[in-house]
Amino acid sequence: MKAITVSRIAPAALPLALALLAAGCQPANGPHGGGFPPPVVNTITVERRDVPVTYEYVAQTAGYREIEVRARVTGILLKRNYTEGAVVQKGQSLFTIDPEPFQAAYARAEADLAVAEARLAQARREAARLRPVLESKAVSQKELDDAVSAEQIAEAEVKSVRARVNEARLNLEYTRVESPITGTASRSVASEGTLVSGPSVLLTTVTQTDPMYVIFGIPDRDRLAIRRDVEAGRLKIPDGGRFKVTVKLADGSFYSRPGLLNFADVRVNAQTGTSEARAEIANPGKQLRAGEFARVVLAGALRPGAIVIPQRAVLESPKGKFAYIVNAESKAEPRPLEVGDWTGDGWIINAGLQPGDRVIVDGVMKIGPGAPVKVTDGAAPADGKTGKARRPSPPRSRPRRPRRHRLKRHNAGYR
């Protein structure tokens, strides 16, 4: 009965015995402790290089000049003289206000001027007649003084009437509402027949679209970081802060013409926490339109002698970010890092690494502090274990039975 039990157990225990036998054949004092080879990792050698820096912000386009067109006189709007949305020239008539009342006022002012000039001529003749007579005592000094005063009053009256004539002429000219600049005219706010009450009524706007302004806000956090890096010598910015600006349109494409930053406000918006900045960009083809949203990329800054490592080489721990380096004993050594900004697929390292350090880039998930590693050159392992791509398993001639069936067969030996 006892022999039968042993014969039934032997097939189930055979795999375990073979594993123990194989383990016993391994050298007890293997080179890597237990006979397992060190994990294969890829490294990069740290070196300093100049790294260009770009900044990207949300922006909105605006016309170089956006002029409100308003009437200068009160009257009935008779006609619109332009096509809405079209380009208008400086001095072109956009609207016509009923000119007849102003023509009448101008004619009346001219008539008053003629009367005043006639009175002035009469006063001058009277004064000229009395001056030689005074010497012969034919008239009194008072009569001559009254004549001279009348001449002076007539001269002042002529000047006053001439001013009214000029005013009437200007009002008549203002009935022809002109465009103050060359640009694109928007839609008409007032229609024909509307009573326009002078400058209080907006008629339309004219926008100069070449060049264009691109307005955006720089977060106060970024401004402080830039100033801190500049003071520390980690960043160089263009002279005068004139960054080269490229516009990224709403569809992700880039506008073909770059511009320059020409204004940065010193004030910080209390609601948004940003300070306004503005770039000027040429727009001869009218591709940019005022009011559209875009993104701006500021280029021209440089980080001299920066250390950059791939982002995947930077790990996170409760104490902060770190990376593994390969020390002189070919072991993985964790190195705490002080990181800066991202640049492409790399991370700028402000402190923690020195030129010549070998940073582990691929294979960091297979190692720990002090673990021996084997450094290999080339691409990262495809399977995460070896430096070669894993071969696909050959197809089986027949499908493997489910595991639960094998367990039932093995357990059957214990019954």
C-alpha cells in the first residue's frame, strides 16, 4: 500500500526535483550572486551645450490702428458710400449727411461777412477824412477818436464774421464723413435716414491690418523665473527684450512671417496675474484678421552651458526627483536632481549632474540603488530585458489545454 502511494506522488514531484537538480549544478559562488546576469541598461554621457529656449502663450490679434468713424455734425444720414468689409483709402467718403442746412448756414455767414467788410470800409473812409481836418480845427479831437474807434470795431466784427464763415464751411465739409486712414471698413452701425447726433454716434470702424499687432499675457510666474535665471547666469535673453515672435494659427500651422516683441507692460493685471505684451508682425496678404485667437512662440533666449537629459531618465521619489548614474564600479547610483524647464523631450538639470556622468536612460525599472549593471550602446531593448528584440514564439501544433485541466490531472494522483 505504501509503495503504491510513492509511485503516484513521483510524477507530480518530478518537475520540482529537476529544478533542484539544475540549481545544484550552478556554481555556489557565481559572479553575480545566484547566477543571474546584471541587467542591461543604456546610458548617455552628460555634457554641457547651449540650449535655445522658447516660450509659448495664448494671444489675440489686433489691428495696427483701429479707428472709430464718427460724424462731427448733427444731421440726417443720407447715404453710405462704401462697401462693408472692403478696403477703403484715406480721405475716401464713407457717409453723407444732409448738407442743405449747412449750405444755408454757410451762405448766411458769407453774407454777414460782406456786410461787416462794408462797414469796415466805411469806418476807414470816415477816419481818413477826419484826420487832415483836425489840423485845421474844423473838427474836434473827440470826433476823430470816435471815427478811429468805429474803424477798430468794424475790423473786429469782420474777424468775428470770418470765423463764423470758417465754422460754417467746416460744418459743410463735415457732412462728407471721410476715412481717416487706409484700412478695412467694418459694417455700418447707422443706416440711411438715421438722425446722427454728432460725435456721440458711432458710424463704423476702420482697421489697419498691415502690419498687425499680436497681444498676449505673460504670467507673472514666468516673468519672475526668467528674471531669476538671467540674474543667475543660466539664461541669456535678446538685447532690449526684443524676442523673435512666431504666430501659431488656430489650425496648428505657423504664420509665414515672424515679428518682434515691441512692448511689455510693467503692470500686472490683478484679475489674470499676467502682464500684457505685444508683437508687431507684417501682414501684406491680409492672412491675419483682427480679433482671432492664436498662440505666439517667443524665440531668441539661450541657456549657455546647460545640461539636458531625456525626460524618461528622471524619476520621482518622496524626497524629490533623481536619476541613476553608473559609477566607477559599474553599479547604479541614485543622484538627486534640481530640474529646470523642459526643452523638447529633455529636461534641463540645474544641479545634481556634472559633465562626464553616465546617466541611465533605459532599463531604470530593472535596477535599484547599488545594483550592478551592464552598459550597452544602441537602441533601447525591445523587451525590456535584453539588448535584442524578442523573437516571436513558433506556432504550436495543437492548442494547450487550460490550466485547470492539468491541475485536475495532477491532483488525481493524490486521491
